[in-house]
Amino acid sequence: MLCPRQRLGAEVKVALGVLLLSLPSLGLSQQRPPKVAPPSESEQQQAKQRIQDVHAEDYTSLKTPVQREALGQKLFQEATKTKSDSTSQFVLLAQARDLAVQAGDVETAMRAIATLDDTFTIDVLEMKGRSLTALGKSVRTPLQRRAAMSYAAAAMDEAVKGDRFRAADAFSTLAIGLAKKCRDADAVRAIQARTKQIREVQQARDAIEEDWSKLERDPADPAANAAVGRYLCFFRGDWELGLPLLARGSGSPWKTLAEKELKSPASGEGLLELGNAWRELAKQEKGLPAEQLLLHGIHAYVRATPKVSGLAGAELKKRFAEAAADSTITFAYLASLKPREIRNVWGDFSWEKLRVPLSLGEVTLQQSISGHPKSNVSSHLSFTLQSRGRCVMGNVVVRTGGNATPLTFRILGDGHPLWTSRPLHRTAEPVPFRVDLCAVHQLDLVVDCPGWDGQAWAFWVDPIVVRR
């Protein structure tokens, strides 16, 4: 049962979804298969008895965390292969989750919950909350404790995206407690800072309650579009959802810029102009809106990086320096940091050889990182951020001259998946990314090659990490 505010939010999301269907450039028209309801209690009980019968030997010998972890991983793998029987799949995943929680196996527990959420209509935040609370007591190693902290910190932002601020506060309390057990003062400060921002988001959400209701009744209302769009972009940081509303809003500098950005300027100079304009608006704001506008402007610069040279390239470097000097944030190229680990990169190159100039047309990029994996494996570049990162931005590109297997780029924070690209073969243009971070200690750049690497080359294009 949803409370009135949750019900209202759900209804407005439906209205916003209808509104955005006319914007294919946002990539929102691609729908996942519809979720199904969880099986009934009696159906779950029957499936559980069958599973315990099939694996009777494993269940009767469960005595140690290691045995629970092994059985949990075994049931999870079975669940991923049980496609035609949704009841058995649900119970296998639930059993895998519970066993993993008992064993302190954070990764398997969270993967089981994510898979349940992909297929079934569940309250994923409530399930994560219960599981992470229990994991806080069952984790046995510093790595497990840090992984639980990372998932709890990430769940804070998941809750904010659904305007579920009580849940965000509960995840904050859990994450701070785990960070203290990790003796990570930087992580404690980062989570506390994010918690303060979330309270600012909540105040902004409360202030637009009437506008949110108006938008439900009339999705074309200009004032409501402007107010809700401003909240989504400037407070929640949800630019994909908020920009179309700003564009439909009443006249303001935001409306003009949103309209311009939604046209997806292909030129680097167009992106450079956008970045300059958003940064100028940031100077007129304070607190979280100022930070969100500044970060959005910097992201426009990042998207422009592979596309500008000559005078525009020189201006871009100047604007990057100005952005760092005019704010409380700093940023550094990942290429300037030494990774703590390099695995499965083609050629077994040293770090010095992986930092190679990348030529894209007339543009030569000096801070790019080669990360192409060997056949049938994933390459890993691991960096230590010491929990101080605010976000990481950049572009990815694949250069190929043969029939190589499509590659997938991924970004992990303390083992937690933060961003995944679509499978890429030969990219006509670099694919941009921006990933928010909170208390992430270890950042992993991963490229998956599930087949032949065939003369392809994967690049992380001048990625930067933004710090407070």
C-alpha cells in the first residue's frame, strides 16, 4: 500500500513518462520486459521444499559461513538459468540472498536482490535495507564491510531518486556506522556531506508539492514544468528527466539552455558554449543547485573534449582551469594517478605504455587510457580514491579494423556496479559518461570482451575524477 505522497509521485512519473515518449534522443523509449508479481506464499513454500529436497545434502551440512556462502552462490547460479519457472527462480534468488546475508557475502546478496528487481515487482529499497542491516552484523572481513558500506551509500541516492527520504536517512545511518567500523574518516565525512545535501533535496521537494500536483493534472502547465524541472535538475541531479520539463517551462534562462541542449549539439564548440552557459548560471545559485549546475557544465566540457582542437581546444583548457579555481571542487585526470592494479589488459603493458595519445580526427587527446582486454576476459584498471570523489566523467571509444567482439565498458565502486555502457563495436563518436560517487574507496574501470579481441582497441577518453 502506497502512502498519498508515494501514490502521487508514481502518478506523476507516469505522466512524465508519457511526456518523454516524444523524446527518443533521451533513450527512454526502450522498455524492459514487464515485471511479474511475486509468487504467493503457498507457491513459495512448495518451491522452497523442492529446492531443499534437491539440495538436501548441502542444506543439512550448513554449519559455517563458508558453507552458506558456497550454497548461496550455487543457488544464485541456478536461478540465472531457471528462466521458464518464475516461482522457482524467485525462491532460488530469495534463498541465495538469505544465505549470502548470513555468510556476510555482500556481492551475492546484492546481485540476488538486483536480479529479483529486474523480474519481479518488489520494494527493492526495503529489501536492500533489511539485507544491508543484517550484513552489517554478519560481514567478517574489512573488504566485506567496505562493500556493505558502498552499497548502503549508493542506496541513499537510489532512495532520493524515488523521493523516499526516510529510506535515504536510514541508509545514511547504516553507511556511516559501517564507515566508522572501517575506520575511514574520509568516508564518514563524504557520507555526512551527502546526507546534508539530501536534506536540502527534501526541503526543495516539499516546496514544490503544489507544482507536482499541478503537473499531474496538466502536464503542459508551464510554471509547474519549470518548478519540477528545476527540482529534478538542480537538486536531484536528474538531468535526463528534468531537462525536457525545463524546456516546456515558462520563460527563463534555463528554458533556453534546456531547449538548446535537447537538440544534442554534435559540435564540440556547441558543447563548449553550453558548458560556459551552465557555469554562468551556477554563479547565480548557492548550495546544491550551484554544485549541480557547475558539474553539468563541466560534463558538457568533458563531452566536448574529443571534438575540439585549435582555438576551441585552447579555450576548453582555460575553462576547465577556471571551473576548478571558481569552486570548492577540484578534479584530476585519472591518467595522472597510478593504478593500484592492472589486470588482463592486452599486451600486458606497463602503466606508462597504457597512457597513450589518442587521435580522433584532428583532435589528439593526451590523457586517454588504453584498456583493451584479451580475448574472452575483462580488463581491470583499479584506482584508490580514498573516499574523496564526487563523480567521475569521461568518454569511451572503440577503434577497430576487424570483426572484433563488441565490448562493454563498466565502472565499479568498491565492487559495486555504477555504470555500464551498451555493447560497442566501432564507435562513430565517443560515448560520454558521468557517474556520481559517494564514499568510494576503490574505483575500477572494466572492459568486457566475451569473444575474440580481433584488432580492436578500447579507450577511456581523458577521464577525470571530481573531488570536493
